Amino acid sequence: MEDLQKQAITEYIGVLEGMNAPDWDKLPDIGLYMDQVISYLTRLIEPFYALHEDQKITPSMINNYAKANVIPRAEGKKYSQEHLALLIMIMTLKKSLSVQDIRTLLDEKAGEATHRDQYGRYQAVLDVAGKSVAAEIRTELAGLESANPADRIRASEKLRELALKLALEGSIRSLAAERIIDLLR
């Protein structure tokens, strides 16, 4: 494996291991305007995703979540802690769930949990998930260390296999989540 590849993967493992969302009480407790919300969310989410142009957080995206009743409407053009917590959860869930499924999952009226409670559970699961994936990648990476050129070629194939495995597990887990969410409707 090339040193640059190894360094990039090692850095990303660090990001995964440190993956967390700010505590509810650390979210800004004053109303934020749309541009402030976008700036805040982008700074939080960017380390986890390589934000390509099509993944950038936009005002229309946030407005669409409000129209779809995934988040409440802004209060006098200002967004609260509740809005921020919901948007943080949405930004990480949208990669694997539809907007409808996210709305069902985060629907405060359907369950007994408040958005604050949901956010606390989200934080705990995010922490475990990030560390679990990081450990899996770290284990695979350790097995790829070799000075032998033939082994380095195999290392590249093993990385492809790991990427395939993670992608397939992600797809299967997403399908399972969709099925469970359908049962919640």
C-alpha cells in the first residue's frame, strides 16, 4: 500500500474514532439565521464527509425538510437548538434513508421520546458506530503491512474488498432500517 493511501486511511480512522455530535447543551441556544445554520452545520459535518458540491448544505435543502415536516418551521426566520439537533441527525441519516423514513424515525409525536432524548440516543449510537467501523478498518489496515511488492498489490485488492464489504453492509443495513421503519408507520 502506498504511504499516502495509508496516511489518508489512518487519518480517516481518527475521524471515525472521534465521530461525535455536540451535546444538546453545547448547541447554540440563541436563534440562528439560515446562513449561520449552514455555516455551523458545514463545520460540524465536513470532517465526516468529503463535502462535494452535491452534498453541500443549502437553504433550499433545509426549507425542503421543513416543508416535508421533518423539522419544524423556523421561528421568525431563526433556528433553535431543536432545529440544529434535528438537522445534524438528518445530515448523517440522509446518506442511507429517504426523507420520508427520516421523518418517521424522528417523529416526536409517534413515540414517547422528545427530540432531545432522540438526539441523546443518536449521539450514543453514532459514537459506537464510528468506533466500530474505525476498528474494523484498523484491523484490515494492520494486515496490509508488507515490504514485499506482491503483497502490496494484494493490499490494494484487500482495500477494494474492504470498500465493497463496507458498501454492501451499508446497503443491507439501510434496507433493514427501511423495513423496520415501515413497521413503525
